[in-house]
Amino acid sequence: MAQRTQLFITAETDPTAFGGPRRHRIGRHHHWRHGPNMVICAAQVVEHLEAVTAGHYYRPTSEVAEGVAAVYGVNRATAEASGVSLYDDVSTAAATECDNNNGTFLVNLTPEGYTFGFLIGPSENGDLTTVTGVDGLMEAFGACWSPMPYDMEPQEREWAVTVSQAVETLRAAETAGHLMDQDTAERVTAVEVPRVKTETVWDTIPRVMPDAAPAVGTRVQVIPA
């Protein structure tokens, strides 16, 4: 069976700055992005967010969330890209509604910083609801990607080093307090949250780019031949 996972990101703004609680939500489908490749791309996101949130002008905006999706979308170790187009967008779906058998990577952005976590898919006896860290993900896959084994060929060893370093990056971030709690995970995976205004790209495109509205089915202009 093909490996199918998703990425969900929410950027929660300061409610005092925008007249009430608001969030931007991104969901992207990733075909073949599973197991150690999820770990590598998740570590890329953590490294990216460490730099972003350290900046004086950091705010949890939709642009920052889209940046996270872009960083996760390209595996620097393999050059494989997925989930980088609107064709793969699942922002208006709950995590359990998606075509998914291997798991989900979650990211939540707030004015205070970021948290992340993983959901386990049914192929690994998960239910796509309970959040866990990288060790929980490895346990679900019945594998340990760190520390790396030494008795392998050079090419395999290079890959093992890459995965092992990614695992250690995620562990360090979890130790630093960036592991997502269950309540946050349930908010990120939910399409709507009570008393919070949720926007997705399908809301913002017609508003800021009216000429692109046909792409989201809101306006069709017929031009005679």
C-alpha cells in the first residue's frame, strides 16, 4: 500500500491585536512522505523555526505558516518534493478525513513560539488522533533511526547519519519544550475551533487576488471567441 501522510499547520495570532482570536490553517497531502523521510523534513522545519522565532520581528502570520509548508515540502536529503501545490491542499479537512495511512506532522505557531508533534496512522496501528514525539513515531514504525548502526555500506551509512541527526534535532527541540500537547494537537487537526475565526488559503485568495478567484470557484468569466 502506498505511503500517504499529511502536514497541518496553524498560525494563531495575538487576539488583542486583531479584534479577537484568529488563526490561519494549512493542510497539505504528502504522497510517499513517511517514516524517516517525515523525520528529516520535520527536522528541517524545526531548524527553520528556531531561526524564524529568534527574530525580533517574528509574528505567527500566514506567510510564516506558508514558509513552514514550503520547508517541509522539499526533502533536502533526497531532493524529493511533495505537497507544494494547491492541488495537494487539504486545509479545509480534518486530519481523520484525509487519505492517510502512515501519519501526520503537526505544527502550531503562536506569538510565544512554536510546537510540533506527530500523529500515527492506521498502518502503524494508530488512529490519527493522539500526538507523540519522534520516539513515539519510531516506536510505531518498529524502528530506531538513532543512534545509527555502524556495520553498513558507505552509501547506507550516509543516509543513516542524515536520519540520525534529524532524530537528534527533534529530540533536542522536544527537550527545549517544543513538543505539542494533546489539546493543541486537537485544535490543529480540527477544521473549526469554537470562538476562533479560521482562515485558509481558500479564504484569502478571493480577497487579496480577485483575478485569481476562478481558481477557487468563486467567479467564472466567459470571453467570447
